[in-house]
Amino acid sequence: MRVLLTAGPTYEPLDPVRFIGNHSTGKMGYALAEAFAAAGADVTLISGPTNLPDPTDPRIRTMRVQTAAEMYAAASAEAPTADVWVFAAAVADYRPATVAPEKIKKSGDTLTLELVKNVDIAATLGKTKRPEQFSVGFALETEHEEEHALGKLRRKNFDLVVLNSLRDAGAGFQHDTNKVTLLAADGQKTIFGLKPKAAVAHDIVQAVLTRISPHA
């Protein structure tokens, strides 16, 4: 089994020293890479900027990228030959319309930025997904959690979406734990309690393996 897995944030440059990003640490994605490899899969881990070391498992090949455009280019090259796609990265929705060639100097009381939309990696690749491929997405929500997560599942052609809420203590960015609900395209819903991210990754991998076993 071959797995394509995105993880971490993307950094969208504003000038040579500043960027637009988010608080993703990549811990959940890296834990998933380790869990898939432990289950015997060959994993291509496409990672945005993180402080985490490359996994040492020989089944994991790590590709480092910075921007959403770079992550999309890497993912689109790997997607056709992967059996499972897992989109765990927190990709920036927008990027600066222009990147200043030199550091922007402080001037005046306000600074106006023009942002343009980045490619939606999961949705774009979802249009090319073949019936035998299995796609997993993540939804980090703050309100109407299940409604928004199911909307993502439909729009992006996911087979499974992993929902977690910033309302849950110990879940989301910058934690070693997570609390998730798995929502499947067939309507099945599975709720897990707060666990270390390695244990959460194991639960997700087992859910994927159970669902793809008829095609394996």
C-alpha cells in the first residue's frame, strides 16, 4: 500500500523575512506517517515547515516544502500512484498577491495587504480520484463542526473526514493530544476520547485499513 500524506503548515512569503502562516506543528501528520509505516505502508510525507525531525522509518520518504503551491506540486506528482491520500496539512487559504523583493519597512499606522486564493489541494486532487483510491481529510472547526466537516467531505470527494474542534481542551494545534470524530461518506460516525496523537493516528489508520480491505 502506498500512502500520500501532507502535514504541517504552509508559509506564504510577504517579503524575504516575513510570511503568512498558522500554528500547525505537524505532529498529527507525522504521527500518521509513523502509524501507516508501522502497518506496512510505504509513505510519502510532504511536510510544510516544522521543527520536527524527519521520521527515521525506512518506509517513510519525507519531502520538505514551504508554500501551498510547492505542496500542491509535490502532492499532484505523487497522487496518481498512491492508494491512500491523507490531507493532514494546514494549508494557507490565501497568499500575498505580491512578494516584496526587500524587507518591508515600517511606515504609517496601517499596512494593507492584498491576498489571493491558493489552490485547494484536496479539492483539486479529489476531482481526479479513482474509485479504488481512498481519500482522508481533516476539519478543524470552531462552530457548526459536523455540518462544516460533512460539507468538506462532499466538496473534496473525501471518503473519511477527521473532525476536531478548538473548543475541546487538549485538541488542535500545539498539543501532544487530540480528540477526534471520524465521519465517513457512508454516514458512519465514530467518536474517540482525548488521546495522545500517536494513539489517535493508530485509530485513524485502523479505520482506513478496515474500509479499504475489500480493495486490498
